[in-house]
Amino acid sequence: MNFKKLAFMVALCLAVVIGALVFIRDHVVEKTEFIPDITDLTKNYMAQAEISEAAEKRQDPAIKPVEVITTLQDGTHRIALVFDGMPDRPLAARLLDVLAKHKAAAVFFLEGENVADVPEVITLIRQAGQEVGNYTYVGLAGLEKRPVEEQLREICRAQKVITMHDPLAPNLFRAPRTVYTDDLLKSVRAAGLEYAVKENVRFQPGHIHNAAEADAYVRTIAYGSIIAIPVDLPVEVKANDMATREEKPAVDMKPTIREDNSAPVPPQADLAAEVDLLLSAMERRDMQAVFVNQFRKIYYVPAGFPMPQPKSQGGSAK
């Protein structure tokens, strides 16, 4: 075989290989990355089976409200941190670094739709050894005012999305600006969760800029407190899952909770830096941040709820 024939054969082989690679790229690889998988996930996120099962449980007259985790009153210096709303990936990474620096535990209450959009954030949280809770599907405010069907839909869909991206199903529930009525707590139980978490301190981002301000703030916090740190805006109006987020936070009228007029993170606030200052100030007061499920569990009765009157002991006094 002369040189010209050899060169022709080599060129022909290269052309065949290149053509095959182009064919694979255009007709095989791109099709395997297609959207049916995303469509299937979206259908799973609807959690129809889970909602139906929860609705059946909710109709059971014997169903009991979940207990509420509240302040710790054992005289120790422990406190608990909960983050309300899922941070974006860069902020999540910084917050987790801050928590690791101070060896502090925290629970991140996540909206289901945000987990669906950025599932890697929940992986970061779990890999850092922190806990995850259910914050409804969209972070819906005033959940106790919603019909039972909507309560179950919000809670079950969030639970479904989180468990699709995390092997551990959340057992802790929160919702923004929500009163824990018996009806709502029964819905939480029917959706498969065990506890609701009620803070007694709400941190306001944008108010701590240095160690002195952090020390002054921490002096106002009692040992055994649950401190809620807002990350995202709550959803006030919701229609067909297209939620309108409020521009200005409404005043929170939760019973028995100190009115801090809690606000979302302002644009100029560096939440991770503030949490770092906060935890440093807590260390100076010998406070230890632990997981909230170490705190006490109670049967919760909202303020203003009619209390049962003591029964008569049989006859009037003589």
C-alpha cells in the first residue's frame, strides 16, 4: 500500500469516527438529558398520594394535635437557633461555616419550592451536621387561617420535596406568622410530622454591627430561649402556587411571643457576619447553641383561647 492510499484510509477512518461522535452528541446525549425527568419530578412534588393519606388521617376524630417545642427551663445556659426560610447557596455556605466555627447547632426550616429549585443547599446543610425542618411549600404566612385542605397541601408538598432530596424526613414544623391552633396542629400530625417549634425571640437582621452591639443584644436573651432568624420573606398571598411576597412585613401578633416587629433580611445586612457576632457574644455569656429538639415539649394553648373551667366540687360552701 503506497503512502497516498494509507493517508486516504486514515482520513476516512477519522471522518467516520468524527461523524459518529457528532451523531452521538446530537441524537443520543442531548436526548438523555431531556426534560421528562424534570416533568416527572414536578408531578412527584405535587404529593397527591401523601395529601390524600393525610386528609384521611385528618378526618379521624381521635387525631391529636402535635406537641409544641418551646423554651427550656432547666437552669442550663442552652439556647436554640432556627433559621426561617432557605438561604441561597452562597449564604448557606457562609452560615454553615459560622456555625461550625462556633460549634453551634441549628435547624434550617426550608420551603419546599426552594428545595426543589436548589436541592444542593439541603445537601450542604446535612453534610455540615445541621438539621432541617418543614416551613410549608412556599413559606405561607397565617397558615392557621387557611382551610384544612390547603394546610395539608402546603405541609405535605414541602415534606415530599424535602424527602426526595434528603434521606431523613423532617419531624419539625414551622410557618411564618402563624398561631398554633388545635386544628393546625392536627393537620401537622396528619401530614406526618411530630412537633411544631415556637420561638420566644425573633432576631432582626441589620441591627448588629459590632461586638458591643452584639453583647448588648445577647444580654436581653434569657437562657433556654429559642431564637428565630429570618432568612426569606414570608408569602402573604398565594394563588395557584404563584405566590406574591410581601414588600413590607406585617406586624406579627403571635400570642405569648414578644413583639419584635420581626423583619426580613434588609439588602444591606450581612446575615452571616451578624450571626458570627451573635454567637461570639453568646460564648462570652457561656451560652451553648443546641438542637431545638432537646427543648421541652408542651400541649400548646394559644392566648385568648377559652380555657376549661374547673368543675364544681359538689354544692356550695356553707
